[in-house]
Amino acid sequence: MANQAAGHPVTAAVLLTNPSDNLLIVRPAKENAPWQLPGGIVEMNESPFDAVRREGREELGLDLDVQEYDLFAVEWLQATRPGRRNRLAFIFAGPVLYPADTDRIVLQRDELDAWRWATRADAESMLHPALAARIVGPLQTPQRAHYRETRYEGTL
């Protein structure tokens, strides 16, 4: 955690779809980890925008055409356990990927062991419930970001 900034930890993820509006999800290499969106922790002195592009290169081997106006959602999440901190999660709407794009995916094997296309219903059941709740409305909504807060009553 040497690269983690003080204050709220920040994560950045990207929604990648195919022409059928399926969502690209990835499975972490950790045992029993739920499927998630490509992305990760924003490093110190890095913006969420820069982090999501870096994570695309590192995790998938793709240079994603994500722009600042592709911000999809921001959520403040209350810590769920003592010793944890509240955090901010940014999600960007990424480009539509075609077979020529997905043929170039090379997973970062120390972090991910699989990727797949998921329908909206499948993604909602496979992703962590907090992440699934962040994915609201159409998956491609440039210049129309959503903001949410997730509070856990009586947890801390």
C-alpha cells in the first residue's frame, strides 16, 4: 500500500461492452473472488482517468479509448469493517469492443485468471452486489454521470 494516498482510497473501473451490449467482466486470480470490472486502485499522484487507462493496459493488454467525458458513475462507499476506510469508486464507460479487439486481450495472470462477456442479468448476479448496484441505466452514457452513496447502517 505504499502507493496509496492518504484520505479516501480511490478505485477506477471501466465498463466495456460488445455490439450486443454484453459487459466484459474479469475474475481475479484470488480464490473465491467474485467477478468484477477491469480496473483497480488509483495510485498516488494518479487521476482516476489515468488509472483506468493504465489498468486496461496492465490487466487486459489493451489501450482503451476512454475519455474524461466518459465518466459513468462515482460512488462514495462507507467502510464495512473497523480498520477500513470509506472510499470513492469511479466507473468510466469504455469503448465497444469487437472481436478484433478481444482477440488481442492478454490477461495480467498474477491478478486475473479469466474474462468473459456477460449479459446484464448475468453480470448483476456474478458481480459483487455493491458493484452491480453501481451499474444503472444504459451502459454507454457519455456526459451523463451518476452519483451514489452506499451507507451501511450500524456497521461501525
